[in-house]
Amino acid sequence: MRNPGRNGPKFDRRQFIRASAALAGTALLAPWPLAGAPARAGRRTATDQVPLGQTGIKLSRLGIGTGVNAGEDQAALGKEDFVGLVHHAYDRGITYVDTAESYQTFDWIGDAIKGLPREKLFLQSKVSGRPGDILAAIDRHRQVFDTDYIDSLLIHCMTKGTWTDGWKRIMDGFDQARERKWIRAKGVSCHTLPALRAATASDWTEVHLVRVNPQGKYMDGAVATWNSRDTVDVSPVMQEIKTMHARGRGVIGMKIFGNGSFKDPADREKSIRFAMGCPDIDAVVIGFKTTQEIDEAIERINRALAEV
């Protein structure tokens, strides 16, 4: 658009007042702030850039998970719509993308983030099992994402309280990868309380991905079953999270919506408020299948944060 310059249209006082009122009315009608618009001073939002423990890394408070039912639900969208979903999240201010090599969408991540400013993204991925060549396995993530580094790489889905012994070779490989600047931070996702406690106790861990919701659904219990559907007491998990935070770890909450089982909006609202009210959780990640789900989560988080 050309600049009208000195000879362009001029507004008298009445025109200026009318135009200002119209703009104000538009702002009031908008259901949420425009993407990238700065939050009012002191107001926290879902898309704030927050510190990840003491790692020196920042990420958006809300992340988009790409592994709904191991990525099956999002893969069913097709690659084009999946890429569009990630871009919608980014346009709304979500810079944290969470994936894993075991997700059906893993090979699409490179295309999903293509064209987005890499320095503004926080990419978290996960290595499954105990690969024979751990450095090659880690390098595959860089190749698939078409990036020089992964911001946070996790050992995926630990269930045993002795995992720090059995995965020592893998942990050493992560350390080597960080020395090569292939990863910026390292950590673990756990699926039982014994594994979670081992992660907290280990000095190796920098980032924790923890299942958390007030209903205790799909959370870490004493039974060593990775996908137990039992309802568990959340208190032991919350105590671990408190200790993690006190030790300077990055803490990210997952399964906020009970692995997608919270169909009642009241359950989603309750869970969001629970997570946002916990000062020991840095960020949360939620698996989304539609743009409407993204918008709803942002709205709920913003509302919860405004009232905390």
C-alpha cells in the first residue's frame, strides 16, 4: 500500500473519533488477541515464552503434541492438513512442537516446520528403545527435521525404577550428542511412578515430561504398566514434580486431557486450571487434531492464568 504522504486524505476531529471507536469495537468483539500481539503488562498467557527450568532454554507455555494415539489420529488428517495444523498453532503463538520417532507423524515434522523461523521454535523429540548406534539414531532426528540441533531430546517411555542402570549406554550417547551440539538439553518421559522417582533422583536428567491431571487418568502409578488406565492418586506425582523443580529441572506436563479421554469440557477446564495453578510446571503439551481444539486450549489457559 502506498503512503498517501502530505497530500493524502486528512481526518477532522469527528472522523478521528469515529474511526477510533470503530477500532475499539472490533477489538472488543475479537475472541482472542491477534497472533503475535504483545500481552498486557503483567498478564500471563498460553503463548508466553517461559524458561525451561535452569536449562537456559525458553519455549511457549503451551505446546502442540503430534502423537495423539501414537500419531494415528493426526496421520489420518493427511500430511497437508497436519502441516496446516502445526502452522495454525505457530500463527497463534505456539512455538513448542513435541514429537517422537515412534509417532506416525514423525517423518512429517520437517515439512511441518519448513518455512518457520528455526530460532523461534522449541523442538522436543524422543528416542525409543536402546538403539545399537545411539548417535546414528539421534542424528536421524536432525535429518528428518532438517535442522542442526534438537532443543530437547528425551529417552522415551521409561517404566522401571532401574531404568538409569539399563539405559546407561543410551544416556552416555545423549551426553556425546550434546557435546557435539546436536541437542541442547536431555531428559526422559516416564510412564510409572518408580521410573519417575528414578528420573528425579538422577543427576543426568535435565528435562522431565510428566503425565499430570487432577483426575489421575493415564498418570504414573505404582504398577509398572506403561499405559495403565487405572485412576491413581496424584499426590506422589505432584511431590516428584515439586522436587524436580527445586532441583532446577525443566518440567513439562503431558496427558493434561487424560490421553484425550476428557470429553466433558468441565473436565478439560478443571485439568487446565490444575496445571496452570502449579508453579512447578513450566509448560504443558496437548495433542491436537483440529484448529478449534488449539483455539479452545489457548482460551482456557489464558482464562485460567488470568484468575490464578
